Amino acid sequence: MKKMSEKSLMLTLMIVLGALLIFYLSTVGHSSNQKEGVYYTCPMPEHADVVMDKPGKCPKCVMNL
């Protein structure tokens, strides 16, 4: 019976630590890995380098960003 209690305690501890680790990893790094704000790009795959911070026209093909 004592071994069963020790196993239950270890299993519970591992589950709690795993849940805390998952929560920590899901909250850390979101803002540091992603650039904040909205940006506009050209819909043409060849013009993927055209990125602006406000709506407008692509300087290469004059399509809406």
C-alpha cells in the first residue's frame, strides 16, 4: 500500500510539473518571437520583399497591399 501511495504521489507531481511547464512555455516568447503590429505585403509571390506598415500600392506592380 505504501508503494502505491508513493507511485500516486510521483504521478501527481509529474502531471503538475508537466502542466506548469506547458503553461510556462506557452506564455513565454510570444511577443519576443513575433513582430508586433500590422504590416502589408504585395499579393504577388515575386514581390514578397515589399512590406509596408500602412496600406498603399506596391511600387513594383501597383497592386493594393
